[in-house]
Amino acid sequence: MNANEVLRELEESSRPPTHGRRRREFLKFCGRMAAILGLSKAFIPKIAKAVERTARDGRPSVVWLEFQDCAGNTESFTRATAPSVAEAVLDLISLDYHEVLMAPSGSAAEERLREVLKKYSGQIIVVVEGSIPTKDGGIYCTVGGRSALQIIEEVEPHALAFVAVGTCAAFGGLPKANPNPTGAVAVEDVVKSKPVINLPGCPANPDVIMALLVHYALFGRLPALDAQRRPKFAYGKKIHDNCERRPHYDAGQFVLSFDDFGAKQGYCLYKVGCKGPVTYNVCSSWRWNMDASWPVKAGHPCLGCSERDFWDRMTPFYSHVQAAGFGVESDADDVGKVAVGLTAASVAAHALYTAVVRSAERFAERLAEKEETEEEDEE
Amino acid sequence: MRVVVDPITRIEGHLRIEAEVANGRITKAYSSCTMWRGIERIVQGRDPRDVWAFTQRICGVCTTVHAFASIRAVEDALSIEVPRLAQALRNLIIAVQYIHDHVMHFYHLHALDWVNVPNALKADPNEASRIARSLSDWPNSSPGYFRELLEKLKSFVQKGRLGIFANGYWDHPAYRLPPEVDLIAVAHYLEALQWQRHIARIHALLGGKNPHPNFLVGGIPISVNLDGPAVLNAQVLAEIKAHIDQAVDFVRKVYVPDLLAIASFYKDWAGYGAGVGNFLVYGEFPEGQLYDLDTLFIPRGAILNWDLGRIYDVDTKDPEQIRETVAHSWYRYSRGEDEGLHPYEGETEPNYTGPEPPYDYLNVSEKYSWLKSPRWRGHPMEVGPLARTLVAYAKGHRAFKSKVDYALSKLNVPLKAMFSTLGRTAARGIESWVIAEDYLPDLYSRIISLINAGDTSTFNREGWDPKSWPKEAKGMGFMEAPRGALGHWVRIEDGKVANYQVIAPTTWNAGPRDAKGQPGPYEAALEGTPIYDPKKPLEILRTIHSFDPCLACAAHIYDPEGNEIIEVKVQ
């Protein structure tokens, strides 16, 4: 083997897997992503190619900044559902700055940030976790002696776009809850010259983050957003629309107190405070933690954690939504005009979504088998 | 000279260390938290049954602990008893959090202080395989397995896209592992990243999602119905059991062997990072009600001045025992700042006197942190796995004792080696091993026998209705979070939160000096630490990471009664 061949082989090994079990898992991941993004099965090989191209031609640089946060979105990101996610992430992005995970500290970390900003200027996806305090000159959050505001100011000219991950970055979240002691604001209140994509949720569902990256790899542009700057593919439906307990709502079967007869039967949690009818998110369809469960399935009402100002608007949590002061509306784009869901016609249950994913995954498996057969034929 | 490390990375939150270095050693260190949100102020006036969700968001890493501490405080205030099964399921959630947190801390937050990633490129995969097989019978240990990883790493490095591994202190001579051990550790770094997703599923199965599962004052939200499709049934229990087995396996066959193997190359670190020598433990895993202290699996107690011969009793409600001071914290006390205040009587008002950002140095002779300085009977106290391990060891806890003795004999070091950076890191692994082997399996059996005996209540309805509450009530919820003793103190008036206070583990460990000038545990632990190159403060990271900092937990504020924000209305 000559030197060039060695080099080629080394490079090969960092690409998405080309055969075997890992290839099948990789294609299944692509299948799941296609289902999540609402794309037809024909897109599965295209997604695979896009990820492979990204891995080969250069992964986009990602700078992940944390301000007034709890690191819950970072933790969430590490729990992504797709198989071999660590590998998929390694293929999709270059995580060039992330204080929770990076090796260097202090001045070496700051040097690293400056180097990345210079080298990939204009191409950097800047993820922000946590809100930004503005009161008293921003003294409530400093990193390396600089305020969150000053750091954003330095990074903004070099960004391709900002991704506000979690409700704190997207809408101000918990720090902004009444009485907002630190003057906390959202990323969109500070960043004015670059696109901002909001991925609310406390935390954001990790598959939403993954799907956003896949979308970018596939189309080379950012996804369509609603008026609250949320990707339409993830925030277009209410929790209530796809809730597995929805038939009980329609049948008037409610849990009236925790652990009562209805609770043991899995009845609807509306009367113990479920905010599913007024909350736009993917929990009831995509679920959490590799399909393990989601809050309503596990018996607790939805807190409405992906909605703007939910800490003030959705509380008290155990009072049902009408008591919390909502009108009957149905437009996802309009803050305040959120629907109670009484009029929602959709009864697409989790089963339907699951069927789509399973079907996409089966398609991906057949694709993998086909590839393997072709390989054998070539041999 | 003054060495500043900010940001301290591979922790949760925003931490800054300033250290005076003379003749290659740290003479004085100053620990500063640089972020504050004011969550205790935000929960004022809210429904006490809601507060767990607010305080849970103090931290997304130890995502269960502030929820449970809050729920326990409210239950204590309102005298709500928790059903046996609910208590056991809570304990399961907490035990899983310990293991999840400790493993991720070791591999993803702490390992890179000891493991040199580029050095792993020099490894011989056959030799790595031989070493791995000598450590345990973990199946991922073939030469082919290590060869494949090695090639992936090489191409990663070759393309110059090192991502999170870029610009580390890799040429620092304090890295001492052979390349093969580095390679094994990198392999397990990646495996642990995959593994933890499965373990976290237990939280999702019982609480809906992780991070930030859902809990409930008076019990837990999920109901048991073995024949029901939608709740805690036989299938869910079987899934939980499978994940417990996975957790136990990884701790036994990967985490503990790696820990001991790596520690054997760094025994000199048993000589650094001793800290304050005082240890505080509230205790954890009640089998009965929370205050049935005799039923706690991890016992309560305090140790002073490294003396394991005497364990002091701890009472979290005694105003003479726990007090917080603010002499060097960006807060103001109305009655002077020489005296500390018990959380029930405490008061806090932010009072930032630090430099205007951007700044180069803090004025450490004045106030310099968003953390207060909690003290137990006037002493700074270390909390966390080392404190728990020492108190349990001194009290003769069978499981802790046998596993501590095993680790010490394996490393061939005396008991006093535990009082160090190395001991602190080892204690975390020992504790995980105790919980995995000596607690989790028994706990699971207890859950099954309760269900089999028909004891399936998961929620106590009495006390849920605010009409049943007294006009005024106060309560204290304690817990042992993975990072140490955690307390929430709540005062309820007319059905609403009138006052709320948190002292988090990292507040104990990372707090600044008090009015008497006594340094906090981080500050004390750094004194005497050698610094090879002030531009590459690897040694500071080793000791600070050995505490597993969680700064979002630690920085908080509560509000004195009646201290409302005054809103000025423009006429």
C-alpha cells in the first residue's frame, strides 16, 4: 500500500459507515430523519448522501454558547434517539466550542473561540443555550470577564445563523419569569443582523436539533420557520393533536385526581392541568429518550414548556387551561392566540406517526439490503 | 503572579478561578461564580405544588435533585406522608441519577485531565486489547475494536478538525498514561456517551422525559396497573430492570476498572487537593418517611478536621448549625455582614460591587462571587461523594467499607490518601459501585415485592387541597444530590410561597471566603498545588474537577419576607 492509499483509507474511516450493521443503523437514522422532516421515502438515500457529503467535504463549524442556562439542552442533545448518534454528530458538525465538553479552559478556550471565529467566519452555526441578562450592564452573566451581551456582539458578525436552543434562549424562559430579576431576554431580542431559529422546549427535544442539522446538510439552507421563528416541521402541531390519551378526551373520560381510577386507566389529564391543548411541540409524536415515553404517557400533565412565557402563563400547573385564562383560537403563529383544542379535528394518534417512522425505517433496511446485494454482485 | 482561569470548562455553569502563584505553587486561590438568575425570587408567591418544576431548572445535569428537594420541603411543611411505593420509585430515580451523573462526570467532564487524546494515536491495538482484557471481561476489547477506533481518531486528527479536543494542554508533562490506556479511556468515553442514553430511559419511563422528568408533591405522577397499557405495568418494569442491569454492568466492568487503572498512574495526586478537612452529609435513600433518619441507606453526619473517630449529628433546622455569610458575596445583609443567617431567617439582596465587564481581575479583598458562603457550626464543609464515603466508612457501613478497602489495597495506598484530589475522584467511583451493587438490585426487589403485595398507591391525596393547609407553615427538604448535601427551605403563607431558600452542594464547595477570612473548600484544596506552566493550568482543573462543580445549582438568591420589588408607575 502506498502513502496515498494509506491516506485515502484513513479518510475513508471517518465517513459514515458503508456496509454492515452500522450501515443499516445509519440508514435507519436517515429514515427517521425523513419522517421527522416530513419528507417522502425517496429522500432517504438523498439524506444519506447529504450526510456523507458533509462528512467528506467539511462539516459546518458549530459554536455552542451558554449563558443563563442549566445545561439541560446540552444534556438533551446527548440523549438523541437515533442509533449511533455520536457517530452521526461527528459526521454532521464540527463542535468547535462548547464549554461543557471541550478540553481547554480559560485563555486556551478563549483562544480557541477566536481562532474558530476567524477561520470559519460567516459559516458558523452559533447555538445559544440560556437567556441573556441585560440589567445593570449585563453583570449577571460573565464568561472570561466579558458579559453575555459582549460575547454575542463579538460572535454575531461571524455567524451564519443563530440557533436558540431551549425555551430560555428562544423566549427568555425561567430567568425572564416574573419578576425577571436580571432583565433576561431571548437571543432574538439581541441578535439583529443574522437569522435566528428558535427551538423551544424545556429542554428542546434532541431529535429536533438533529433534524435541523440534517435539513441543513440536505438542502444547504435553513428550514421554513413560523412567525415565532420555529421550524415548521417540528412546531406545527399541538401536543393534544397527537396525544395517545386523546380518545379519552373525546369520550369525556378524565383523571380527576392523581392515582385515581382514571389515572390507572390512562384517561385524559386535561382536568388536572394538562397544557397539551395549547402547546406546540413534538412530544406526543416523537416522544423522548429513544421512544421510552413522554410526560403525558407517564401520567403527568403537559406543562406547556415550549410556549412563550409558560412559567407565568401556564401556572398554576395543576389548574386546567381555561382557568389559566386562554381563549379558543387556533393559529400557531400568533402569540397569545393559542388554541384550547376543542375545535381540533385531527385525531392523528402517536400510532400514525410511529407507522410513518417504522415504514421509513423498513424502507431504509431494504435499501441497506439492496446495497449489500449490489456490492456482492460487483465482487 | 495571578493566574486566572475563566471559563473553567467541562463543568456545569460559569466558574472562574483566580490563583496567586509563587515558586511554582498556588499560595492562595479565589473561587468565583459569575452567573445568577434569581430563581428563588421567581418562585415567591407561587403555588407550592408548582415550585418543584421551577427549582428543577436550577440544573439540567442533576436534573432530578432540586425537584425532589423542593417536593420534600413542601411535604415537610404540610406534613404530607409519601406512600411506600412512591418513596421507593423516587429512590430508584435518585439512584439512577447518581450512576448516570458519576459516569458522565468521570468520562466526559474529568477524564481529559488525566487522559491524553492525541497520545492515544501512538497505541498498539493488540496491547490495548491485552490490557483491557486484563482489567475486566467487558466484551468490547478485541484488537480489531481498538484498531477501528484508532483509525477513526487518526483521520479526525489528520483533517485538523479536532472539535472539542482542539487546543487542549496535550503537551503538558503531567499526562502520564501509556498510549494504550489512553486509547482504552477514549473508547470508553465514546461508549459511555451511548450507554448513558439508555440509563436515562429509566427517568423517562417513570417521569416522562430526561432531562427534566415530571414529579409530584405527595407521591409520583405515574400510577401502577399491571394490566393497563398506559401506565406503570409489567412491561415497563421489565424495561427498567434491563436498564438497571446495564447500569450495574457498566459500573462494574468499565467505570471502576478504568478508575483504578488510571489512578495507579497518578498516585502522587493523593498528595494534593486535601481541602478543608471538614465533611458534611445529610443522608439519602429513606425507606420510610424522609425524617426516619435511621432508614437512610447513606447515613447522615459531619466530620471535622479529618478526624474519622468522631461523627457529629447534623440538624438542618437548627439555626445554630447552618448559616450563610455574604462578606465576600455580591449580596447585602440588613443587620451587618459579620454574622451568618440560618436559611429560615435569612435575607438576600443582590449587591454587585465587582468590576464592570470586560474585566481582567476581580477585587478579591472585597466581594467576588455570586455564591454565598454556607458554614456548619462556623466551619467551611466539603460535601459530595468523598464526604458520603468517609461518613459511611467511619460509621462502619458494610458496603462502603469493603469497597473502600478494596480500592485502597488495589492501589496500595493508606486511608489518608482519600483526603485528596485523587481520593475525591475515587470516592465517586466507589460510591457508584456501592449503589450499583449493594443498593439498586435490592431496591428493585423491594419495588416488585411492594407491587406484588398490592401496595400500589403512588400518591397521597390528603394534603393536596390548599384548603386543608395551615395558614402558615415552614419545611425543610434535604437530599444528597450526586454532588453533595442539598437543602431547600420553604415558608408557606396563605397557600403561597412566602420565602424560599436553597443551599446547593456547589455552594458549600465553591463558595468564597467568609467574614473570618476562612477559604471555602475549592479555595483551600488549591493551596499548595504545583503549577508547571501558568498558561496551561491543568493542575487547577484536576482539583476543581475532582469536586464535580455545578455552578448553576450554586448561584441563587432568595428574598427576605416583605422585600418586594418596588414598581414605579409613571403618572
